Amino acid sequence: PNPVVAIAGATGAVGVEMIRCLEERNFPVKELKLLASARSAGKTMKFRGKDIVVEELTEASFKGVDIAFFSAGGGISRKFAQAVKEAGAVMIDNSSAYRMDPNVPLVIPEINPEAALHHNGIIANPNCSTIIAITPLWPIHKVNRVKRLVAATYQAASGAGAAAMEELEQATRAFLSGEPFEQKIIPHPYPFNVFSHNSNVDPETGYNEEELKMVKETKKIFGDDNIRVTATCVRVPVLRAHSEALDFECENPITPKEVRDILAKAPGVKIVDDVSANYFPMPKDASGKDDILVGRIRQDISDPSGRSIAMFVAGDQLLKGAALNAVQIGELLVR
Ligand code: A2P
């Protein structure tokens, strides 16, 4: 029988994309429950042509549910984990609450699908910047081990939720008409500006939380504690796709052609690398697309040993970075 599916955070930026992914990918659904805060209860959303009434998320919401997608923040995931477990459902959690828990698999289906099957009731969806960086890196890592990754991100507003996307649009309009605008979600002037990621900075290391997620999650997903990762995470005034400059060093010499040959056959990625037209991955092109776009593939000339590659990627934060990856995890469970 098809599973009963719930989405906690259905009205959010990721939740809306989860509904679309379930629909577009023909996910087998017996019944879909849409859950959000009391503010949204009673609102209707469409799924497969039918109106579904949004319900308030409560402990009783999970009775009869088989798969519960969560994207309403880490606090909500923690608060309802026990209720999901007691209902006998599996939680697929987009928040960071359980990602580094040793009892919780952290899954990118193109990389470690088998991990999803060894869950104890919770499967975590990785951080969006991590997914977008390492989905294209994994097929290279399998051929020629990646020893070190240096990443710089150019992150969109969507990672901070639907309200942040709306705020970017409103703040930009106000900026262009010379009107004052008080931002409530994003802590720095956002239009025509760039700022260090708005997560807490660890005073000891100087790294922000987003950067440390990339460092730790990569090791867990690759199952390789030896991979060395550093990142600088920055938000740019883009609505919904993250871009990243990736520089990595392999165990053995590697050429751009080898990287292209590997990525041409890799799932979930698409090469966009038109040197003559100066056309490379752009968040505008990645928005609304399942694949992570990869280009600017070149030898890193700062490493004379020929073991390093520089490239640039762009991926939809709401899709492969969140909703799509979560739904793909769900597919591993129902298959
Ligand atoms: P709501 O729309 O009713 O506020 P985003 O990541 O785009 O900010 O979305 C967050 C999602 O999490 C929304 O669906 C939001 O519902 C939901 N949410 C936020 N707080 C709560 C809460 N206390 N209980 C249930 N759902 C919540």
C-alpha cells in the first residue's frame, strides 16, 4: 500500500517545493497531510489538482502517518520527534537538529543511499551548501580521492526561508525608489550588498555555523574522516540558488578533461562550461532545476603537482539543496 505522507512546514519555502517534488516525481502517496503553524491552519494548498486544508502541527498530527518530512526549523523537529516515533513514522528532517547524531543517517542519495536503510526512525537531509558542493565532488572522489576542499559560497535568500526571499524583493524595491526599509529577517543591508553568512560565529575557530556544517557533514556523508574541508560562507542578493567556488586537491594528478569525463556521466549534475561564450553556472539558470550546474573546470595553477582543480557550481537551494534531496530519500524508503 502507498504511504501516508505528512509535511511539517508545508507552507514554507521548502515545504511548497516538497509538495511540488512529490507531485512531479509521482511519489506514491495514499494521503498527504499538510502541517504548519496555527497561523496557516485552514488555508488550502493544491496537490495533484485537489485542495488540501493545512492543519496545525500538533503531537496528534502523525497518527497513521508513514513518512513525515520536516522543514520547520530544528526546534520543531526536536519537539515532535518523539510523536513521530510513537506514531511509527519515519522522519525525514531538513533541519540541522539530528544531522551529526551518530544514530541518524545523513543522506545524499547520489552518494550514500544505503545509509538511509539503516535508520532508527530519523533520516537527516544535509545542509544545502554541503549538498551543492559535494554531490559533484563524490564521483571524482571515488576515482581519485579528494584530500582537501576549499569552498567559497554565494548563498541565496531562500536558505533563510520564504520571508527572507520576500524581504529581499521588498528591500530592493524600497532601495530603488529611495525609500527607507527596515529589514526584520536579514540582519544586514541586503540589496546590492554581500555579507558573511548570518549564522553564529564560533569564537574559538572563527568559523560560522554554516561553514562548520560543510566541514563536518562532508566527512559524515563521504564516510571519510580524513577529508579536510574549509569554507567561507557568504550571502548574496540572489533569490533561490546557491553558487560556490570549489577548489580541491586529489590524491593523484588529475586533469580538467578527466573531471569533465567523470561529471558528464554523474547523476544529479550537469556541465555548463562554455569557454568561448563565457557562459558558466549561474544561480538564475540553476533556479527551478534539479541538477547542480558545474563549470569553470580548470587546473588550479597554484598547485604545480597537477593534483588540484578549481570549479564553480550553482544549485537550487530549495530543490537539490533541500526539498528534492528529501523526497529522493523518501523514494529510497518506498522502493
Ligand atoms: P507558517 O507558514 O504557518 O508560519 P520558512 O522556512 O519558509 O520560513 O518556513 C517555515 C515553515 O515552518 C512554515 O511552513 C511555517 O508555518 C512552519 N512553522 C514555523 N513555526 C512553526 C510552529 N511553531 N509550528 C508549526 N509550524 C511552524
